[in-house]
Amino acid sequence: MKYFFFFLFFSLFAVSEKVEYIELGSEIQDPVKIKSFEKVKPKNIILLIGDGTGFNQIALSRMAIAGYDSRLYLDKLPFTGISLTHSADNIVTDSAAAATAWSTGHKTNNKFLSITPNKEVLQTLPEKLYRKGFLSGLVATSSITHATPAAFYAHVDNRYKEKEIARQLQGSSINIALGGGKKFFDTDRGNINYLYNLEDLPKDGPGSVKRVIGLFANDGIERGEASPTQLAMTSAAIEHLLSRTSNCSGFFLMSEGSQIDWAGHDNDAKKLIEEFRDFDATIKEVIKFINNNKNTLLIVTADHETGGLQILKRSKNLIKVQWGTGSHTAAPVGVFSYGPGAENFEGTMDNTDIHNKILNLLSFNDLEDSSCAY
């Protein structure tokens, strides 16, 4: 009898492993030049986050977009490392704790944003850089108050307090923030230029003193002709920041492909590939930018893997994939880099190390306090 109850319990609570079949791709990728950057120091940092992107998400996207024998633009980045992702209170992190690690260089609990496990405020990377005359920007295909972007300006004990997070963004040092989340904002607050269409981004140069918050959806940004992509928002943010750094030390930009993670939670491989296509196109655009702005460093990584994705076999032109969970896993994730200082991101590192490596490359402790004419 006890074996019957064990079997019943296991049957009720066993993980459902969803299987999908994805068509093999054959798209031809445009060539991009990869340069060397000897004796160049970075002035600008671009951090691209593929939320929920583990190594198998990359492998599946490669096969579905370009095929077995071709490469993504991500694959062209010359330096590769591995990041460990655990949080202070769990071997499986969430986006809030992982983004806090990048933003502050400290571990914290899941759901916490840029505070210690004891709820003490941690200084964020944009806050540190602001004192040294840097501009900062954020892009997300989720709401701009979602966990990953929020860790770069908010200090709260629950990532779901999005109205409070929105209020903290309005009072932060972030120069430009583009994403969704309009329903969380009181747009009467602050000396801020609120945008609802990306095309309305002002091109008024360094003389503008207004910060920009672009809100292109009530919550997350839906795919469609009227909605801006990660590529479009990232390109606009780079142009905006670059046009205003003539009197500044440089800029920091974090851009997240947020909904790669959502596809993992939904166990939806087709959605995953669609989101990754936009993410990889963003990488291509940043590579081209760096080739014309050699003092810019690109770092690409993920907060965690989502979905326990497995790639099992090929049948003719179909790839069989299987999902193990609808949640995050503790799998390590990749770190890919290009530009001056990229060699520092090889090998195995903790996610907190990314923060510290950025500051070291900028010679942060040697920089004098300054203000940026913005």
C-alpha cells in the first residue's frame, strides 16, 4: 500500500516535461569585422542581458536561425567566460538578486533590489559613475520597472513594488530609460521628458537638461509593428547618450532582452527564438558601434537559465527540444565580450565580479569626482 501512495504522490507532483519540434534554420548572417584593441582603455560600457539565456537557449537559437554550421553574432565575440549565478539565500537566483550583483557587486536575497540581505542600501553602478561624470541609460523589453533594470536605480525589499520602483526611477540619476511600464508612473513628476513613441526621442544635443523616460506599453512590450524592438531602443539610447558625453567621462548602458526569460517560463521555444533574434541583432549593432567608437566595451551575459531546456535530436529538418521546468535553474551562464578590456571576462567568475571588473577597467578609484554638463 505504501508504494501505491508513493506512486500517487510522485504522479501528482512530477514535473511535466514539454517537448517541441523546431525547424532548422539557414539564414545567412551579414559579415561583421572583429578588431583588436591593444593599448585602448574603455570609456563607455554596454551591458547586454539575455534574461533567462543559458547555453542551450543560445544553441537552439543558433540552429533555428542560422543552422548547425553557421554562427550567431553572439558567437563572433572573441572572449568567452562562465558566470556563477547563485543569490545570497538560494542556489537558484531570480533576476532581482542577479541584477543587484551586477549593479552593486554584492550578493542579496531573491526579490531584493540593491539592498543587502539586512536591508541596507547598496550603491548602484550608475550612482557610483554619476559622481565621476558618467551618463547612464537603461533599456528593457519588459517594463522599465522590472527586476533587471530596476536594480540599477531602485532600493526596495520586493521587486513587485513597481509603483515605488517607478517613483525611484523618477528621482534617480538615470539619463535615459526606455521600455514598458506606463501604468506604474505618475508622469506629472519631475523634470523629465516622457515619451510614448520612440520616434519622439529629442535630438536636441548636449544643451538639453531633461532626462528621458520612454514608456511604450502599459507593462511589457508586445511584439508588433507599432512596438519598438530591443535593437531600436538600444540604438536610440546609444545615440542619445553619445550625443551628450562631450563634457562627460563616458556612458554606461544596460539593455535587456527581457522576454527571452518569459518564453522559458512559458516553455515556448518559438517565442524564445523570436526574442533571441532581436537580441542577436542588437549585438550586431553594438559590434558595429564599437568598430567606430573604439573606447567602448561590450559585455553580454544572463542572470540565470530559465526552463531547463534540453536539445535532444534532429529528425530531418526538425530539432527536438524538451523543457524540464517552468522556473529558473542553477545552471551557469555565459559571459561574452568585445572591445577594450574584453580579455578580463574570460574564465569562470561570479556574477558580482562583473561589477568589479567594470570599475577596475574604468580606473574608477583614480577618477576625480566631477559633474557632467547634461
